[in-house]
Amino acid sequence: MSSRSAMAAALVPFLLSCAVTCAAVGPIPLAHAAFEPFAPGSPFRTVIARGAAVDPGSAAVVAAISQEGLSANLVEYGIPIYHADAGTPRHTVECTETDWGPCPFAGYEVPIPEGARPHSGNDGAMVVVDQSSRQVFEFWQARRTGGGWTASFGAVNNLDGSGWGRAATASGASRLGGVIQIAEVQEGSIPHALAVQTSNACAGAYRPPATSTDGHSSRSDCIPEGARIRLDPAVDLDALSLAPGVRTVARAMQTYGAYVVDQGGAQLSVSFELDSNAADGAAGAVYQQAGFRWDYDNMPGVPWERLQVLA
């Protein structure tokens, strides 16, 4: 995750372009309607139970991670999601990281659309959804090499599975799991738990459904990967003045919450689908129209200090 200075520098071209274009944004067609990956019983698709218990250490953890709001990873760390069909070119993808076991892509002819590219952050993330085979190909540090592709590592997940248990993220969560889709923002509904990252993930400790961690915080107020957080359901969102996209995110945080899936550079950030058709550095028309101002927008107006860590 980039530093604050890098974030500020990245903001300048977007603000300049937005000053010209944001006010003129009209109705935007969707490339794909929103779809719901993973089985109905997946943790990502499960509504938080009424009366769910709050962790005894919740207040201290939330105080440590909520001061900067909830940062929207829209561009640099937005997740490019591509959809494959029978005509999509196939590639043999090699893994350059050889110490973590067999390459997950071994034995697959991986569908990667022409023009696909990972996000610009150092994760180099990219996701390809193949509806015909019901597989999700997830790349960490993907690279185009001449006519082919390599990745440091990744995962192949079952589109009808739980969305957990493979190595696309440090916690074992699918890189597609919990990502807020462009179409969901436009439709005003996010019917699943979100994926969040934090700079205060605990070292050596994680909670189910996570299967591992890359956390390195030894603070007493750290939060384990796999932990589920939510916005206090007593917050009356209708009484708050919020941008429509921010309200949609906040409502999902009350209903489904979010899972901590990775270590990140911000106190708390949430994963969005990258608008691959947007100008470089720009969030894209759908996000602009929904009131997101720039990459790493901290979604003001929501009392993020009223987050809760569930037991």
C-alpha cells in the first residue's frame, strides 16, 4: 500500500480531471450486471445474525483502526475483474514464487482476455471469472511477458465454493470475495460481506474462516485476520447526509459486515472493483456519480468509530 505522500501525489491528476468531467457525468451503462460469487452458505454471503455478540476487546481495536475512516481502494489497489468466455485466449501461467508449494495454475489453460492488466499497486492483483467452468483465477503480482503471463503466486477458486481456503490473499480468502462491484454501486445494493485490509493485523493469530495470516502487529489492540467487523446496526443511516455510494457501503457494513483478509498500509481499507475503462488515476464515472471523490476516499459522514468487532 502506498504512503500518504504517494496517495496525495496520486490525487492531483484525478482532481484536475474531475474538475472538468465529474459535473458532466450522465447515466453510465454497465459492462456486466452484478453477480454473486460463491455458495449461498459462504461466509461472504451470510447476513450477520440478530443479537450477534461483540468481542470484549472491540472498543480498543476500533479506536486503533477507525481514526482515518474507511478508505476506498478504488484505483491503485482496486481489483480488476475480467469475465472469460469460450473465445477468451488461454495461457499457461507460471509462478515465479517457488517456496510456497506447487503453482496453483499448473495444469490449467488459464483464460485471460486481451487487454487485461493487473492493478498498479505492488500486489499486481487481477481476477478472471470463467462462468463456463465455474472457476475464478486469481493472480498476485501478475505480469505480461511478451505473449504470455506469469504471476508470483495466486489461486484457483470454485465459484460455487466458500470463497476461503486458497492462497490468493494472506488470510486464505478469495481475492474476489467481498470485493464491491461497480454494478453493485450503480444498483445501490451490496448483498455480501466486504473485504477489508488493515495495518494493525495481528502477528501469528487469525480466526476462522481465515486459514493463515501475514499480520505483523504485536499491539494489544491488533485485530486478527478472519475477524468480522460491522457498523453498529443502531446507527440510523437515513438520518445522515451521505453520498449515495457511501450509504450503500455503510448499509452493507451493518447487514453483512466485513472480513479482515489482508495486511495493508492504511488503518482500514475496503476493496472495490477497479474500473478498467476509466482514465489512468481516475476512479471512473460510476464511482464519481455515486459520490466517491478519489482513490482512498475515506467515505466521510459515517460514524466509523461505531464499528464493532464481532466475537
